[in-house]
Amino acid sequence: MMFEWNSLSLRDCITHKKGYAFKSKDYQEDGTPIVKVTNLTDNSIDMSSVVFVNEDIAKSNKSVSLKQNDIIIATVGSWATNPASVVGKTVKVPSGAQNALLNQNAVIIRPIDEKIDKIFLYYLLKNQSFGKYLVSNAQGSANQASITLNDIYSYQTTIPSLLIQKKIAHILSTLDDKIELNRKMNQTLEEMAQALFKSWFVDFDPVHVKVNAAGREDALGYKVGCTSDAELEQAATALGVSKEVLELFPNSFVESEMGMIPEGWEGGSLSDIAVFENERISQEELTQKNYISTENMLENKKGIRDASSLPNSVSVPSFEPRQTLVSNIRPYFKKIWLANISGGRSADVLGFKSKDDNTNEFLFNVLYQDQFFAYMMLTSIGAKMPRGDKKAIMQFSMALPSVKLMQFFSMKVKSFYTLVANNHQEIKTLQKTRDTLLPKLLSGELDVSEVDI
């Protein structure tokens, strides 16, 4: 109840530490990670694309070392029209970022323990009222906004007793824990599919196993694979698959322009299995849930979020379920999504359609490879904002298995992506529940005094 809550300014209950301006010349590929503003996600930190510094630099900057559940606020960013990088973005440090160092343009916020619970403070700063307050006080140019420490410290709010704070934090963090669990499950499912794809179609493990199990050579000195049921059973057991699966793969390798590939396969390119989608959809049919632009595609293969705005054009390129969408701007961000709905996309998002029926998941895994994104960058146009070259993209080389094998793989992993889509929908439901509860809990509208924790 509001009469049990006390008014205070944030300066009465928090301390801070500003990030350090690390020098780009000191960045390296391993060591102590540096967290930049660009690594901040909606609620956490993406550690997959951080840079590193050596031990000596890390030791001299221990003051900006992060602890789990620290709160980070971005003091430089965009205006509210670009929510993905908005100034004042607030995240909680995950366990995976423990001991990382915070770069400039952000600040670590920590509570004065006897006054406010750390997790409650995080949700207090995640509330829309705080974000709007910061944006309204920001200064800057048309493309960049900044806030000061005084803006943060001057925020006026009300808080309940520590016990009620902990109960509110428990309710909200339980929802966030389930959201994070679903995200990790989705990542695991996609990694499992990609690992199987790599084993079968990049490393050719089933063919190697068949060859090694037989241990014979043909007249030209090439090793050849299993010819008896016993040898096939032995090879299947070694690979951990059924004999029926192994029978789908050739028994030997042949030379090609790509090197040694399974016999019967061909050296080919992406254009042999895919085309660009060229259909269009009316702007009237678009919503924030079915419009995909490069802005609402997530980095590092993490799918999509709802769009923050819709295009003004009469129509846009369309996409259908099971097609693969890839952001064509700055390919190094690795933005990719296997669509489970139909909708529209911006011209900077490429839509790939399989040439053969029931091979959508195979195509998605071809495009999901880091090797593909590296190729996109290598053949991209432009330096400041590299853009994939559509003609070059279709020349991405690959070993082409039979359509039957592509279909078999797609069928085998299709259930993975169905579960990914279901988890994603549950994430959106949980987020909506959390975002609905958040202001009501933080205003005292909902009484949690009887909640057990």
C-alpha cells in the first residue's frame, strides 16, 4: 500500500562507477573481456562479440570490474525512436560477465545495501517511468543522446520496506529466469542442429566412418566403404546412428574442385538450392509482429523482436513460413531467422527460399554457418557500412548432397525449430506478463505482503 512506501532520491540509495575509456589499440582476441555499450542487450550482456585486453591492463583497471547482478546504465545512446540502442538502457550483469571490465559511455550502479535490495533496484530502473525520465533529460544531436550522472542521481521515486522489495524482486526475477531458460534452450537446440549439419555435410563424418570401418582400397588406391551388413552395423554403432541413416551416405570419396567430397555429391553453390524471394506484401497487412527489418533482427543468430515502427511505402518484400531471413547490412552481426509466420521485410533483409520441397531446415543451416557470414563480409560492398553482394552470395560454394538427404536432415531437425518457435512465443508471453506487472508492483497497486519467498 502506498502509505507504507517512502519517497527518496536515487542519490540516497546508490553508488556508481563510470566505465573506463579503454584504447582500441590494446584490444586482442583473448584475455579479460571488455563490455561496451554495443554489447548490451535488452536486459543483459551479449558476451559472444566482446573484445579483450591483457592481464596488466586488466589489473590496473580493477575498479571497473563487473560483479554478477551489477546494474549497468548506458549514458550514451540513441533517442527513443531507436529503442535497441536508446540512451539510459539498463541491464543486469549475468554470471557469464563476472569480472569483465566496463568500457566508457556506461556506468555501474550499485545499491547501498541497507536501504534497497539490488534486484528490486534493477527492476525500479527498468520501469518505463525511469527510462522516459532519462530520455526527457538527455542532451545531444539528432543521432546521439547522452545523460549525466546527475540525471540518474536526481530521479525521485518511492520504495517499500526491504521485505516487500525482496518479494517484488522475487516475482519479477522468477519470470525473467524462465525467459532466460527458454532462450538458452533455443540456443542449445539450434546448436544441436548445426552440429549435426556440420558432421554430415561439412566434415562428412558418416562417409569417413563407413570408409574406416571397411578399411579397403579400390584399384586406384582410394579407400572404399562398407559392403556388408556387418560392416554397416559396425560403422553405424561407431557414429551413434541407425544403419538406415548411414545407408543414405556414400561409401567413398572422390576428388573435386573443392577437394575430396562424398561420391555422388557435386561441387556446387547456394544458387543450386535456393533463390531470393521476390514476392511483395501490402503495407496494410503489416504489424509490428510480422514486419522484419535489420533493426529488429537480433545479433549473433538470436532471432527477432517486434518492430518499433512500420514502413511508409505501399508495399514491401514478403516472406513465408520456413523461409530464411538474413540481414544484408553489416553481415558481421550475423542476424538470421527461420521464419515461422508470413509477413513483410525491409529491402535490407534478404529472403531465401528453398528450390526443393521440404529442404528448408537444410538451407537454414547452410546460411547459419559462421563460414557463410564470413563469406558475406569478404564479398561485401562498402567499408563503413558493408552490404552483402547478392550475386556473390549466391556463389557461396558447398558440396551438394542428394535432395533425399537434404529432406531427411530437414525432417530430423524440424521438431527442433518447432520447439524454438514455441519457446519464443512463450518468451513473448512471459515478457508481456512481466511488463504488465512491473509498474503495478512498483507503484504498490498490487499488494504482495502475503507472498511467500
